[in-house]
Amino acid sequence: YTLTSGDDAIARDPKSWSLEASLDGTNWTTIDVRTNEEFPNRIQTRRFNVQKPGNYKFYRLNITENVGNSLFQCSEWRMIEFL
């Protein structure tokens, strides 16, 4: 999956998060956890490999910490399917 930073305030960038997945939209499994990540450039796309891949129908991104602002921003979150 990829995350792209916003175009203005670094303090709003995601720093720590978990990626969760579900087959039914009710029961969730954590498939990736990141801490202390950085986006040093604006509109920077970074790619992350899922730590526990699988076939799921639903995904959610749980941002647990940003760089330091009370607001959060992310230009894009993209899930990439590999066949």
C-alpha cells in the first residue's frame, strides 16, 4: 500500500498507524503496524509492504499518531493488489 503526504504542514503527517483488514466488515485483523515513520517531502508517496498479507474484502487505516499537530492530513492512501 502507499501513503502520500499532504502539501502543506509536516506536523499533520501520519507518524504511526495500523492497517486492519476484514472479510465481513465486523471482525478486524491487524495486518501491518508502523511507528515513527517520516515524510520529509510534501506530496511524497511512500510504499509499505503488508506484514501479514491475505485476501480480504475490507481495509481500514487507523492513524494512532501524527507528527505533532491536532489535525491529520494525507493526500492519498492506495491499496495495491498483487496477482
